[in-house]
Amino acid sequence: MKTKRFILQDRDLPTQWYNIQADMVNKPLPLLNPATRQPMKAEDLFPVFAEELCRQELDQEHSYIDIPEPVQEMYRYYRCTPLVRAYGLEKALDTPAHIYFKNESVSPVGSHKLNSAIAQAYYCKQEGVTNVTTETGAGQWGTALAYAARVFGLEAAVYQVKISYEQKPYRRSMMQVFGAQVTPSPSMSTRAGKDILTENPNYQGSLGTAISEAVELARMTPGCKYTLGSVMSHVTLHQTVIGLEAEKQMEMAGEYPDTIIACFGGGSNFGGIAFPFMKHKILEGKKTRFIAAEPASCPKLTKGKFEYDFGDETGYTPLLPMFTLGHKFTPANIHAGGLRYHGAGVIVSQLMKDGYMEAVDIEQLDSFKAGCLFARAEGIVPAPESCHAIAATINEALKCREAGESKVLLFNLSGHGLMDMSAYDQYLAGNLSNYTYNG
Amino acid sequence: MKTKRFILQDRDLPTQWYNIQADMVNKPLPLLNPATRQPMKAEDLFPVFAEELCRQELDQEHSYIDIPEPVQEMYRYYRCTPLVRAYGLEKALDTPAHIYFKNESVSPVGSHKLNSAIAQAYYCKQEGVTNVTTETGAGQWGTALAYAARVFGLEAAVYQVKISYEQKPYRRSMMQVFGAQVTPSPSMSTRAGKDILTENPNYQGSLGTAISEAVELARMTPGCKYTLGSVMSHVTLHQTVIGLEAEKQMEMAGEYPDTIIACFGGGSNFGGIAFPFMKHKILEGKKTRFIAAEPASCPKLTKGKFEYDFGDETGYTPLLPMFTLGHKFTPANIHAGGLRYHGAGVIVSQLMKDGYMEAVDIEQLDSFKAGCLFARAEGIVPAPESCHAIAATINEALKCREAGESKVLLFNLSGHGLMDMSAYDQYLAGNLSNYTYNG
């Protein structure tokens, strides 16, 4: 009997997240207060984020952090997600590579984002918060937060990047079904939004702008905290449930990945699947390769600079030590809205600098070509973001075919693309194009 | 530890489908040749369907029919689907009822339809067929067949009811991503379509019309067979994997359902979950209630007549002994496209006549209200069809609250509604209405 899916029993699910910061040889550089240029402490972040999340953000001591029982209970609702052997894709590529993917698209909201949304909403509730706010690009994060807020009885206000709001109106409907308030960003509801619209009334928005608006709302509203779907270290911490499960599931499959691949926006789905495996590279010198697949039009890892930069457009956030294209960078209107961010998380940036991982960039047309091939082979229509991971995996699998090598490739299917069919429609009609990065 | 999801291991998955015809006290009446009024034999159906499917259609002898190993292999890709205890919904309704649902929405194509699509495509391939054709309403079946055809290397041509084609353009994109040809019905590509369009150029289509077109294409094209997503007995046979799994999963949960509920279009998701449990009602007199939830605007079970009628608009099919609103019935433009069919499958019709089950009708607005409540409570946006089952379940759960009874309710979540967000959008904006059935 050929086993295609590997699934853990509830009793084998992770009860702790993995905090790679504790094991890193070179720790991430500190976040800096932009006014004083002094390193920030957890308390300095309290006005914006739930306190426990601030502590997790800067924790460089504890390798493992307990997952609270109510969060575990919600995880058990949709986790363990399947580890799938992609026999269909292998056959379509005629490759000797063994291709596995972790299927995060089966979460009720359709992506890995729920893993952190549940944790963030839980800590906010615990600390007496009544309202949460956030930004969203493609809408995967906004949807996850909208549902998680509902679970813990919080109100949610989401700023959605205007281009995505227009490209994917049904993401907005989905957030509204879950009871969230959704505003296209830039909006006139914040000073940051007003300033940007005054300067450029037709601005299509960016994650950086939407973050400015949400942070401003959180600062101005009593009982309201800001939450973020990627980039921050505590978000990636929560996403390590993906890799921790995958490690046990690969054991069930009797293999160990040679190469681990994920798409890259701010780094949370990448770090989520990669870090539990990377631990063995850091501590035991294991030779696993880690590949971040970013869009050619937003190539922060392959063409950005490692420097201190703001996380948002307006400059409300601390200065972050990261690979960045500059916080004023305006991304092209690619459909992978979740990858249109100018910077990389501080942990990943340090690991990239230290050579633990590599990055490739993928053109938009190649990403959709890969997505369609995958859909026909495996039956799942992948999110445009995930298509980047698939394209990078296909490239590796084809190298294996040329070399006649049976390498084990594992990628993260971060979400499904069922809310992105307009993009597929345009791709199939030949109406999509690539975008050049002009530095 | 509160268990929310019950999942079987691969080794416990069904290896046979359950054929309720063999156990029925009053067997379904025969299908009749419309010209001669003579009962049809399996051979008479060979020109249209794969031969093995024709034999399954009329099999009243074997209680269990083996699932071929390649079909089991594909099932293992996404099955067992979770049985979920809907704690969130119970809490939202403040009911002492225990509510469970079988989550068929996790299939890669988003609904239970894949269970039969895989089987039908497999038998077609086995018998040397190269092309398959079918009709689809909401697009759940068309999507499933498109993917299943791809898996077994068949070409697929899908006639989609025009109103759904226009209401849900992204379903078309999804079928096209899987490589199917999609035509809005009525079309000018068949005689049946031409005749209907000549009479009424603005006709929005119906499943009955789309069936006529697909059957005509299959008859006229060498190497091409017709496939159907519901109504036929062999389709419901394949869907019994749902109930067979659910039976074992309810055992894991330590309960037995008092009431089993599913939405009702042609009967395949209903029969799929109900029949393995109904076996015990027929053979052992167990008191379980079975409720089919149909739309108030297409009430074949609650307001239709039991009589011989055609399965399609034009009259290409055999005469079927069933509850029907008449094969010329034009359904209202409700968003639950999969429930807009004039007749009920012959097995269900006989069971209904014999009092083994009951039916309720649900207004469109009540269905969406129930769907939104469920989404907020459980995180899954249900298909408009499934919303009917949820509405009926909520009604039962509220009766339990009034009576202070902890009944065990089980419903089938036949699919997710992520391709139906335009309908939710209209509902939330107050732009949907109910439709009266005028007989």
C-alpha cells in the first residue's frame, strides 16, 4: 500500500514552539528605537503588541516555549496538517526526486496564517484587550485574524492593501463573514493614510502603508492592540508547529529532507517549516539546504541590502536589522500579495547573512505555470504565494532528473488559491506579465 | 483533553461501498425505456455510461461492492475526512445537543463530489474511454470530474448551467486550471441546446438542460462517455464512503447519532452519509431520524409527486421512478446551484415513500444566515448547498434547547463555499431574497 499522506495523532502534536534565536551562533542584532538609536526592550513594545508577544519577540534564551492549552485546543481543530508525498508531481516531472509537501492549505481559513493568529488573539484576550487591528495583503492573514478574533471574542479591524482589496474582493467578503471590519489601505481613517493619499491620490497601497495605518489605530485606541502576520520573530515562532510536525512526519515516511523550500514574504511560513530542521544544521552540522523563494519583482533577499530599516512606510516601527529594499519601496502589482513586502524578518536576515540558507527569485509567469502544473498533478490549486515555492521545487526536481539523483525535497504549501482564481483566469487568458525589479 | 476531530487511520478506511438496494424491503421500481415502457437492463445503459457503472446502477443483490485499489489509493490522498464535534456551534446556539459534522470540504476540490468522480473516471479509463462529459450546476461536480479525469488521463468537457457560469466565474477558472473544457449551457453546440435557445434565447439554464447537452455529446462522440454527479444510484453508492467512515468515527467519539441531516439536490451527499446508518434502521429497526434539507424554491421531496419522469429537460434519459417537480421545471436562481434539480434519485424516492426518511425545506435567506453563524463558530465558510443542512441542524438543535434534550445530531458538510463568496457578499449587503415555489 503506497502511503501518500502522513498524519500525526493528536497525542503527537507539538506542545511547545521552537525558538531558534536561543540556538543561533550569531544572535539577531537588537531592534533600535528610531529616536534614540538605543536597543529596545520588551517593555518598549508593550504599547503596540500584547506583552507576552513582546517577550517572545526578544527571547534569546529559551529554545522551546510552551504552547498554552487553549491554543493547543484550537490547533487540534485542524492540525496535524498532512505531509503529502507528491507522487503526481513527481510523475509529471519524470524526476527521481522524492517530493513532499506540508499541506497548510487545509486550515479552515486556507493557509498557515491561523497558527499565529490563534496565538496572538489568545494572548490579547488574556491581557484584557478588546480590539485587535492588523494589515493584510492578499488577505490570508486578515482572514485568519478575523476568525481567531471571533474565537476569543475580540473585535477585529483589518487594513487591506488597496490593490489586493480590488483584485480579490471575495477575501474581503470572507473577513466580513467572520465579522471583521475591513478598510482598503491607504484610507482616510488614519493620519498615515491621509498623508500618503495627499501625496499620491492613486496609490495602490503596500503592506508597509497598511502596517502604518494599523499601528496608528492601535496606538490611538484604548483596549486595542496591533497584530502582525509575518516578519516579527514571535510570528515565526508560532509557525514552527509546521516544521515540528513535519519532522515527525518525515520520520514516519522514513526519509530526511535534503532540501527544504518555502515562499518568502516576511519569512513566517519559511521559518515555520525550516527552523526545526535548521536546528540540526546549526547544532549538528547537518547539510540540509534551505531555499527561500521570493518574487523577482520584490527580491529583498537576493538583491536587497542588510541594514537597519523601518518595518512600515511611515516610520512608526522600531528600526529592524534586516535585508530590505527600503521602506519606501513600491512593489509591483503581482498577484502574490503576501510576498509584496520590502523587508525580511530579523532572524531570517541574520541566518541569510551567516550562510545557513539561500534564496532564489521567481518570475510571476513561472510561478503560475508551476501552480497550474501542480494543480493538475495534485488536485490542489495553490495560492500565488505558494506557487513560488512550487516553482523553486520544480527547478530542484528537474536538476535531480538531469543528475539522476533521488534527492528528498520538502516544500511548504502555505495556502490554497481558491480566492485567487481571478489571477489564474488572467494567467490562462495570457493577460499576466512579469515585472522587472529596477533597484 | 477535549477531542474535536476524529480521524481514521488509513488501515481503517472502507474497502467496499455499501449498496443499500440489496437491503431495501421495497426495491426501487425499474427504469423504463421511454419508447417501449419496458424495464431497462444494464446493457441498455451501456451507450451512455461506463459498463461497470451501469451494472452498479441496477445491482439489487450485493450489499457491498469492492472499491478498486486505484480508487482506494486516490481516496487515501484526502480521506478519511474529519468527523468534527462542532463545539463552537453548540456554544453559539447554547444547546445541549451534541452536534457533529463530517467535513467533506477538505477534499482537494472542496466537496464530496470527488468520491464518485474518481470512481467514474477510473471505470471509464479501464474500459478504454478517452473522453468524458458531464453537466455541473454550482461547479462542485464539474471541478471534481475535471480533476479526476486529469488523474486518469481523460479529456473532460463540462456543460455548466449558464446562471452558475455567470454567478461563479471562478469555478470555470478552476475547471480550466485542471484542464477541462467548459461550456455554458444551454449552448449552440448540441441539438438540445439549440432547440432550447431557439424557444427561449434568454434561458438561464438548468441541470436538466445541461444533462441533455452532455448526454447528447456522449452519444455522438466515439470514445466518449457521460458521467453524472448525483441522482443515479451508482453515484450514491460511491458516496457511501462518507457514512461508512462516519460510523466508525462516531464509535471513536463514543456516541450514535439520533438524527442525520444532509442537504438534498439529487441525493448523493444525503445518501452517502445516511445509507450506512439507515441499514440499521431497515435491518434492526433502529430509530434514527434522517432529514433531507432541500431549498424551499425547489421542493421535490416536500411538494413534488412520486411518478415516472425524465432526468433531463429534453427527454434523452430513461424514465425514472422518483419524486419530481416535472422535468420542465425551471428552478429559481438561488445560489445553491447544486440543489436546483427537479427530481430525487430513485433509491431515496423509494425510501421517502416508505417512510424511512423525512424532508424539510429551507428558505434561501435562512440558509445563508445559518452559513454565517456556522462560519463564525467553526471557521469554515460552507457551500450554499451545505448551508441548507446547517439550517436544518440548527432548527433541530434549537428544539433540543427548548426540550432540554442532549440529542446527537450529525450533518454532512458537503463542501466549502470559497467559490461562492459573491453570494455571501450579496447576502451581507442585504441583496438576496427568498423565492416562492408556485407549483
